[in-house]
Amino acid sequence: MLKGLALTPPVVGRIAIGHVVVREGKRLPEKDDEFTLTTQVQGLGGWILHPLDAQLRKTAGAANAKLRAIPVRLLFDDPDLNFRAHYSLFDRATGRPLCVGNGETARRVAPDTEEGIRSLPCPAPEGCSFGAGGCKPYARLNVRIDQEDALGDELGSFIFRTTGFNSIRTLAARLRYFQALSGDHLSALPLELRLRGKSTTQSHRAPIYYVDLTVRTGSTLAQALEAAKAEVQVRHAAGFDQAALDQAAREGFAAGAFEESVEEGAAVVEEFFPEAAGEPAATGPRQKKSALGDKLQRLVAKGEGAKGESGEKGTDHAPTG
């Protein structure tokens, strides 16, 4: 097995509450007031819809109904395997993860050295000069959509990504509560992802939407717990080893320094880490390389030439793509 490669749950689609729009020549994220299920393929108009998106809308009442609830089950009994939240900093030019921390410790890329990945204290974004302006909470939730036509792949999952504080705090709390109530049988509970709205003074009293995790509409908590107990018995009879599955996932996540690859990171940056107004497009080590390139261009413009400055570092272009 390759070393340094995080083994993450297989993903068959995405769950989003936003999309990317083109405005004044820039691709910018825009929030929605409903869920959208997509494949992992992008077309000219954005992400291609997953067939389950239409099926769930029909279940909700009409083909054009707003999708605000999704029946789900979780893959693992450990909340931290289903839902991973970290302070994260990406290179906006390449999509490469630069630093990931939990408020105590962080893994950070050591640029232009042989150190590779360094472990450092993590003071959170407010107290970190390295991640100033670009580091923020970022989380991913993997779920199985509990729909009759979706049961062909019980280990395949849909991924929901968010940098929203309300979604992160609510989902983390709900997962802990359901784990405790179910006796560590979180994966057996029939649950529902639900979109909620709220207004705050910071939103100028306009509604903002976040994701919650609840028992399914029309069901009580007691009924959900009874259903989970029955599901656990069925799994045991079939030889399903949930504890072994959780351990395999735990080892897979620990195998790599960062969960996102460069390919995934580019899409994550576009949707969740947009460039702020007046802020440089790159962060961290990329700024140093850009500054060196600017210096060489100024020398050429002055007629001094770049020959005296163009050693190995001077001609080292930053990675792209």
C-alpha cells in the first residue's frame, strides 16, 4: 500500500447547499436554500445532478420541490470518522493543503526543505500569523442515502463539505448525542439530514441556512432507537463486523497527512475558500515565490537582466494545476 496516502471513504456523490456562479468574470460561491445531490463530474454548467436528486424531490412531493430533508445512515459508529472538522489552510493557486490543525496541534507543509510535513502547535486562526486571512474551520460528513434505489452500494457514500460554523457545531453535537443514546450504535440509526434557517444581526436579519442531523420526519427518538437495535441484530446475524470497519477507516485516515488531494483541493478552494477582496490569490509559501518572480520582472524592466538573480531558486516556477 502507498505510504502517505489517506484512505478515505469511497464517495459516489456530493451533497451541497450552494453552487459556484460567474460574476464579473470571477467564479464565486453562492448559497442555496435547499440541498442538491450531484455526481463527481462537472459539466459546462457546473456539477452534474445525481439521479437520486430527482428521486428525492419526487418523494418530497413534486419534481421541482425544494429538497430540504434527506434520509441517511452513517457509515461508522465513531462520530469522528463520519465527521472530520479541522482548521484548514489551502494554497488557492494549486488547491494543495498547506496546514491542518485542531486548535492544539497542526500538520504543516515545510516548503523548500527536506522536513516534508511538520507537526506544530495550533493556536487556531485568530492567533496564527501563518494562516491569517486564509485559515478557517472546514468539515466533511460522509453519509449513505437511505433510499431504495441507493442500497446497491452500502459502503459508498455521499460527502457534504462545509465551512459554516452553524453546520459544524450542530452536526458535531448531534453525532455525539446520538452515539451516547444509541449505545455506540450510531451507524444503525435511521436519521435525516435537514436544512434549517436562522437570522442573525451579522446576516442583517436575512435567513442563513445550515445543516442539522435528526431522527426522520414522522418518527420519534424511541422508534429510531428500536429500529437501530433491530438493525444491529440483523448485522450480527449476517457477520457484519462494525468495529473492524471503524478500525479500518481509522487506520486509513491516519495513513496520510492530509485528507484532500490536490485534485479535490482545487474544487474545495473554489467553493469554500474564495479569494477575499484585496487579498493576494496565494497564501503561505506561495507568496514568497511570487515575490521573487516580481523582483525578477522588475530587474528585467530596469534593463539589469535576470542573469545575476536566476540561479536554481530564481527559475523555479510554482506548481500549477
